[in-house]
Amino acid sequence: MSFRIGLTGSIGMGKSTTAAMFADEGLPIWDADATVHRLYEPGQAAAVAVAELFPHAMDMDGRVNRSVLRAMIQADRTVLDRLNAAVHPLTSEDRAGFLAANAKAPIVLLDIPLLYETGLEGLCDAVAVVSAPPEIQRERVLQRGMSEADFRMVLSRQMPDSEKRARADYVIATTSLDAARKGVKDALADIRQRIARHA
């Protein structure tokens, strides 16, 4: 069975860039966000589920309108819980398929933004958290075009960075590309040693 690394980190911490660095090292990657995007496409299972729960959040072409859905979540906190109850089983099924398809890979990476918040760290043999100082995080997020209000709302739903770092097996600093790449290589070197010791 593959050694499973869980990769997580708060918004704007550089997780996608770091996941790509793990991919460059030859690891198969399962990306929770990309999976949800795919499942929201017209006719896909999550789109069908959202259409039943929140018909106002659907575009005419059968695609989930994520900005409308985001506004609904801001207006009513129960919307997110109902959405998660419908979508999480679908992502779990997709993740199980990925793990089965890559069962012979020595190491796989599960890229899950809300890993700790959803209790999925139990699926992993080790967790790597990406981290950067708060001012860098904020600057990155606002540069993407997110409003300060949306940024604060997202942060309020995420475990604080300090707590994630305290719980992680590996903390990857993303203050620069070189720092992140070194963190990835160091984590993988340690994990390969761990695998070799238990072989």
C-alpha cells in the first residue's frame, strides 16, 4: 500500500504551487479542489445534487454558479453544511478510486485544503502543512481579486495556521519557491527513509 502524504494549508499559503513540486518529484496527486470543480460540471454528480438542493445556484447550461453559491453560503451558514453533506461522499468516492488506481505507487499525495477541519488526517501516514507569514498570505489572496470580507470569511472557517503547524509532521515554508522546493525535497527524503526502515 502507498505511503499517503496529506498536504494542507490555509488560503493563500501556496499549497497548489507546493503540490506541483511534489508532482515534479514523481508523486501521483489527488486534488480535492480540482475534484469538486470536475464534479460541478454539467451532468456530473455534484452538479445534480446542487441542482436539487439549491436550484437558484445553477446556470442555464447546468453548471454550478460558484459565485451565487458563495453568496448563499455567506447569507446562511446552514447552506455550507447541507452542501458538504451532499458533496463530501462524492469526493470520498473519487479519492478511493484514485488510491485504488495508484496502489502500487510508493508515495501518493492527497491535496486537501480542509484536511484537519474535516478530520481526514486519519487517512494519511504523514501531514505536510504549507505556511507563510500572515502579511504574505493576505497579500497573495487580495492580489487574486478576493475581497477583504471574503478573505476573512474563509479564514473564519479554517483552523488557524499556528494550530496546523503544531499538528503537522512537516511544515513547508512557502516564503519563496526555493524554500518550498527545499521543504518538499526534505520531507520526501525523510519519508523515504521511514519507508526503508519499515521495509
